[in-house]
Amino acid sequence: MFLTRYAISRPAVIAVAVALTALFGLLSIKTLPIQLFPDITRPSLSLTVHWRAAAAEEMESEVAEPLEQVLQGISGTQTVYTEAGNGRAEIDLEFEIGTDMEKAMLEVISRVNQATNLPSDIDGPFIHSGSNNDQLTSLFLQQLPGNDTPIQAYQDLVEAQIEPALTSVDGVSRIEVRGESDRQVEIRFDPYRLAELGITIPELVGRISAGRDASAGRLDIGRKEYKLRYAGRYELDEFGDMVVAWRGGLPVYLRDLADVEVQRAVPRTLRVQNGNPAINISVMKESGANALESLLSVKEAIEQLNSNVLARNGVHLEMSYDASVFIMRALNMVTGNLLFGVLLAVAVLWCFIRKARATLIIAMSIPISILLTICVLKLTGRTLNVISLAGLAFAVGMVLDAAIVVLENIIRLREKRSALAATQQADNQAVSDKSQLNNLGDLAEQGTKQVWSALLASTLTTVAIFLPILMLNDVEGQLFADLAITIAVAVTMSLIVAVTVLPVAASRWLADSRLQDNYTSAWQRLAGLSMRLTATPLRRSIVIVTLLALPLALTRVGLPKMDYLPDVKRDAVDVWFSIAPGIGINAVGEEVMDTMVERLQPYMDGEKEPALKNYYFIMWPGGATMGVRAIDQTRIKELEAIVRDEITVGLPDVRAFARQGSLFGSFGSGKEILVVLKANDMPQLFRAAKEAKVILEEAMPNAQVWPHGSLEFTAPELRLIPNDRRLAEVGWSRGDLPTVIRALGSGRYLGNFFDGNQQLDMMLMTSAAQSPEQLGAIPLATPSGAIVPLGELLRVDTVMGPKSIDRIDGKRAFVLAVQPSDDMTLEVAMEQLQAQAIEKIEAVLPEGGSVQLSGNADSLKQAINNMLAIFAFALSILLLLLWGLFGTLRDALLVILTLPLATSGGVMAIQIMHTLVDQPVDLLTMIGFVILLGLVVNNAILLVHQTRTNEREGMERVAAVQDALTRRIRPIFMTTLTSVCGMLPLLLSPATGSEIYRGLASVIVGGMLVSTLFTLILLPALLRMGKAASSTDDHRTATSPKRVAAQG
């Protein structure tokens, strides 16, 4: 063939190509972005709207529902989640994978602009990407002991010092300060003084709001044109001189009624780290950045900040978690497994070949193929992560297959001609080295050419089988695409190496080497055994029926129940708190946060075990979250039990849920199932949710069940009912009171004030009302001139209402999360819920209500359907390729019929591994079955190809099958064992995180071993179908060692 002929005739070119491969491969390793996992995103957009002082019902009816109406029908939208709370509403739109998000963003903006009936004084909607996939790490700026300055006062320090230092790091795009309180202009008025002077609150609002700049166009004066600009805006130090009214011929200044100052808004969240008040900072990475290098640079920047400006200010910046530790640990584990796999694969080669040169010729396929693969990863913009590295580790043994087959055939031809070569050398002792080299070159070319079509067929089937994996269009497709691409590229590169580099090396390095197979008799005995087991039609029928029916039945019955993604744990315990509504943030801080700090401090000080590395606590009205990390990661399960059973118990009006965190984050929150209840009647929906929680706990007693939000429809609310008659008497209407009430409540928004650097909110507020009684007693000046208490103009009722309202796809909803126990798979949990809980929950729902399983449950159902479709698609691709390569459907079907052996072997391996280490079957494991299709057909392709070649050369069927077995059994075992040994470290590794690949490795190793052993029996039986039993003499002739040697 041309490629091999060119390579043999241009060895210098091949040497340069190998050197360039090494150079660019090593350069690519150095420059490839390194991160823990591939980028995983669910395309989404979020809309956030703020409406000061609005209750949840108002946010739903006046903001959320109108926006949902205009957002209906946007192309690619899958789900619309809405949360309407006090003063805030958020709408999350999830889109299908592959949606053009720029186009979706433009359409969302256009639709929002069509919502003309929204309240005029809302802030927003603010539209932004909903993905947090670009978070590099999370930091906390701690207020150190002995420092009495409130932590919120350091937000200016964050903006002035920390943000520039971190954003200057390569790979960091920005930082986000979580839960920060913005600076605002606070105008705190005295309502009693206002009433005494007869000034109404709406009048005060109008006077302050009127201070605005305005442009008045242009004015031509002579030869010059002047701009007209009205300077009506007050500077901050001028607000006090604002004349609000005239009383008794004298001006009433704003300073007589109110204090004006710039303050931070009262924070709605509290944060501590390691017992110290803190500010939370998220560091976001640039797209395509090297996460590991960026993290190391961020750590250096943190050290410099802590040793200088932060130390002088009594604060300390610390990572919440150091992702570089996880990345290095995972990469070292996979890299170690890869190198160990290389050693095992080469050791297997040595056991078969027992010649250093021949072993090295085949083994050099590994580094060349891997370096070429890394170059391709670099050119295609991929990253180096645990998934792509695992692909390289799995490919270690596979890349030897083509090289083994090529060199094996070259060796076979060399040994066949060895007698003739010896005779020629005896007749003519002057044979030149160059002539000998040319003969070896011809031999290498011929040996490669003979197996080229079979190698091309096996490579195409292996590579083509990965195409369906790349077509997975959800999280699993993004996660496992690197695995598919890496293995497919490595196998393709190995074919190129096998037909170019290897023949050149064989033609030069094997010139003086004689190879001897120490297992020739064993191969002949195995081939003879296979032929005897399939010698008669009855035996062939028994073999075929048994080796087809039994594997199919075993695959159907033996496959364990599935999980979604590997539940890879990290050395941290995550805790979620559900806090009864209506409890103020400061009260919760004293009752919950301070208690957590007190209980965790002995573990931080090392007085109790396991000692803690760090912890954080973040709290907001109605909820909180906590993360706890141990110094000794092997004691994380012990820490989980302590946190669940000791640290978080006995808290009033608080429910806590603790579990070990997942490395996959939100995409791999393990087996969590969301039970979504929908109904229009909110009180009845909350009642049904309470009953549903009890039903779920009874159906799954070992599971954790917690609500997303409070189960109590008891958020206290002061409902102000206007007295229309009394309002009319004083000259007001219902429309005038909201301004009054907001000013007396959390504050009346007056507009923006530009301080020369940024826009600040202006708020009119008071501290006069600290109870319903005080609120009702506040005197108000009215348009009629009368001074009346607020209580005369309205009635104050204390009622209960929802703290927040959730909506899914336009319907009110309540979500309960179910976390099954570790020993229960997600699929079993779903079946148990369907059988024991769903009907009971439907019975307690109000009329028109519904319940459905969502979250990972929904993802698993969709993924199973996708995997079945992909398996069928892969099988179809395989059949068509084999049909095209063999030119006959019969031979293609013969190869396909060997596949049940592989799947049954994979199932048996999974069952064994599940018994030993409780290894679940997840999507990565299922992908192993798809990969297996493309790997195990290689052996069958070699046997069928060799059999048909023999028949074309004149052999009868039995002899052709016998010869094919004898010729190919050795390379079949070599390729299988090198592939299996290359994967063994991934299968047997006890390291943390190895569960990601263990199921996949089990399937491939078990499938290849079982398939190899029994294909050598099944395929001869299939190939000999229709042939009568051979006579004794014919059978002896077919299996005679002399005949085999003559055919070799």
C-alpha cells in the first residue's frame, strides 16, 4: 500500500514526523487548559426583578405572571421556574442543549420590552446568564478576632484592593461579592416633627424628588451656540439646605426634619467562616482558561494580600475550598493509573514476544499515539481533565492492537521465508546489508498490506461506535464527549502509526532478530479444541443456541438498577437549614448561627475529633447553608454523622439536612429526586405538601426528605385595610397611602443620586415604627390640615401568608427533595416512590392538582431512553460498516452475533464488582456497553476476514476456519490482554474518585475477556454452519501441525 511503501522508502521523514510529534505533544501538554471536569452547562437565562416592600402575592400577580405570559413560546425553552418572594422575583428559563443563546437572549429582551403593564417603580427586569459553570473558587474575607469594625465596612476594601488584585490574575474574568449591601443615600425623617409642621409625607417626597438636572436644548447668541442645562440636582452636602416648606414666613429646611447620610443598606444575609463574620467572594474564570494555573496564581495573590493590606486592616482572606487540591489529586490518580497501565501492557507484550526489540517496536505506539491525541485535543480546544485523561488510560491497551496485528503478520511472513533466506545466504555469502534491508522492507510492506483491510475495518467500527455518544444532548453528552473523542482519536492515531512508523522500525530493527513463539503448541491446542467442539452439526447447534440465548438472558436479567451520574464524594459535609418563616434575620443569627459557631469551635481548635480544616455558614431569612471540611478526608463519613446527629440538632423552628458533598456539584447531586406538587390553591397546596412529606418518609424510611422552602403557610403579615370614608374626610384617596406606608416601613425609593462615581439609591425612611401599635399611632399631616394618627385611616390586621411562591411552567408548585440512602440506586428509589407514594400524594392534593418526579429522576428517565436509542443506533452503524467492509450481509451478521457474549461478560463483571465494592451502574457504565460494541468485534473481524481470505486462496471451509484460528489466536490474545491490562489500574484502584471509572472499566474488561474466550468457539460454529461433520482423516489433516506450518 502507498502509505507504508512511502514510509519505508523515506525513513528520515518518518523519524522527523515522530520527533515533531514528541515536540508538539509535549508543548500541548504544557499549554492545554487543566481543570477537574469538562465544562458542563445547561443553557439558561435568569430574569430578576426587585420591587421594594412588595409582598410575595404582589410579586406573583403584578410581576411574575405578566412576565411569564410574554415569555411563553420562546424557541428551545424546556422549563420555566419562577420564585416570587418579598420584594423580589426571579424567573429561570432552561433551554435545550444546543440552543443559540445569543438569539435566545435577544428574544427574551424583546419579549420583556413588550410587558408594558409592569409596575412603574420596579427595578429590572435584569437579564443574565444563569450558568455558574465558570466559578473558579469561593473566598471569604474574615473579620479577625479583636477587630471591632463591622465586616460590611470592608466592602470598599474589597472593591479597592481585593478586586484589582484578583482580576489581574491570568484566567480570572471577574469577581462577584455575594450578599453585599449597596451604598445608598438615606434620608431619615422624623414623622412627629413633620406632622407638627403640617407637612404631608407625599409633599416631602415630591420636594426631594424634584431636585433633578434637565437639558433645555440650545440657544444661539450672536456667533455662539450655547447649551441650556438646568442644574436642579442637589449635591450631598446641599440636601440639608433644601427648603421643604414655609411656616410663619420662615423656611423649613430638610435638615430640620431629617438626617441625610450615605450608608450601607441593612444586609439580608449573614456569613461567617471559621467563626468570624465574613464577606463571600466568588472568583469567576475566563472561558478556556487553565483552571489549575489560575487557582495557583489566585492563591499567590491571596498570600500577598493577607501579608500586606489585609493584615493592616485586621481581616484575612481564605479559600472556602481549594479546588486545585481536588484537581491535582484526581489528575495524579488517573495519570498514575495510566502509567501503571502502560507498564502492565508492555509486560504482557514481553511475556508473549520475549524479544526486547520487537516489544519496543510495538510499545512505541503508546507514546506516539498518546502525544498525537493530545495534539488533537489542543487543536480542537478541549481541556485536560479527569475524563479526557481517563480516555487516554483506557486507550493505552487499545492503541497496541493495530501494532500487534501488523508486527505479528510481519513476523509470520518472516518466519515463513526464513528457510528460503537461509538457503540464499548459503549459496551467496556476499549478500549485502542493503539487499537484506530491502528484502525486510518488502516483507514489512507486504505484511502490513495483508492485514490493512481488517485493521481498517476494526478501527472504523471502534471509532464509529463513539459517534452516538457525541450525539448525547444533555449533561451526560457534555461530560463524556471528552472520553469518546480521546479514545476515538487515539485508536485512529494508532492505526496511522501501525502502517507507517512500525513497518519502518520493523524493517530496520528486526534484521538480526529471530523470534520464537514459546506458546505455539498452546495456540494449536486451543484451535484444535475449538474445532472439536464444533465438529458436528449437533455440536454446532448446541454451541450456537447456548452462546446466544444464555448471554442474552443473562444481560436482560443480570443488569443492576441504575443511577444517573457517578456519585463522587468530596471531603466536605454540606448542610441545608429550613427556618420557620417570620423570624427576623438577627434573631436567627443569634439562635442558629451563634449556636453552630459554638458547637463547631471545639472541632476547629482540635479539642474534638475529627479536627476541622474550615467551615462556613451563610444565612438568609427562612434558610441557611453550611459547609464543613475535615483535615483528615478519610473521616468524612464520621464527620457527616456528627454534623447530622449532634451539631445541627435541637435548634428551635429549624430543620437541618446534612450529607457529604458531591464533586459533580449541582449536576451530580447524586440520587436526589424532586417531587413536584402543583395546585392553584396555595393554602391547600401547602397542606398537601406537609402530608406528602410524611408519605414520602413512610415510603422511604431511610431517605432524607426536605422541602424547598418552608412547609408553613405562616409568614406573618401586617395587612393594612384602608378606611375610605376617613380618607375622603382628610382629602386623600387609596392611591395616596402606599407612599405614606412605604416611607414609614422599609423606605420609599426616591430615585438615584450620582456621587461622581456611581449611582446610589435615595431612600426616605424612618425608625419611628417598631411595632404595630407604634405604626398606628404615628401622626400624619393631611391635605385638609388635620393631624390624624395612621390608625384612623386604616385598620391593621395580623394575618399569615406565604413567604414565597414557586411556579413551574406557569403553575403554582411546591417541591420536596428526596435523598435515598447510599445503598439504594436512583432507579430503585424511583420505582419505590411510584409504587408506594405517588398515588397517596395524588389523593391528598386539591382538585386539579398534580404530582411528578423531576430533577435527577427526570434526567435518568430521559437518559435511559437516550442510551437505548444510542445503543440501537450504534448497532446499526456497526452492522452497516461491517456489511460495507465485508461486502456481504451474512459475514456482517456473523460478527454482530458475537456481541451478546460481550454484554453478558460486562454484566457479570458489574455484578462481581457490585458485590465487592458496591459499584452502582450509572450512565458512564452504560456507555461502557456502547464502547464494548466497537472493541469486541475486532477479534471476530480478524477471524472472518482471515477465513474468507483463505477460502479465496482455495482452502475448503474447515481448513480455512482452522487456519484462521491458528494464525489469529495469538494476536487476539495479545491484543485482548494488553487492552485489559492497560485498564486494570482503573478497575482496581482504591483511590477516592476511582468510582467514576470503575463501572466503565468493569464492563469493558469483563466483556472483552468473556467475548475473547467464547468467540473462539461461537464464531467457528457460525462459520461452519451448513457443513457436515468431517471424516476422521479430514479432521486430522485439518488440525495437523504440519499442515498448519505449511499454511503459515
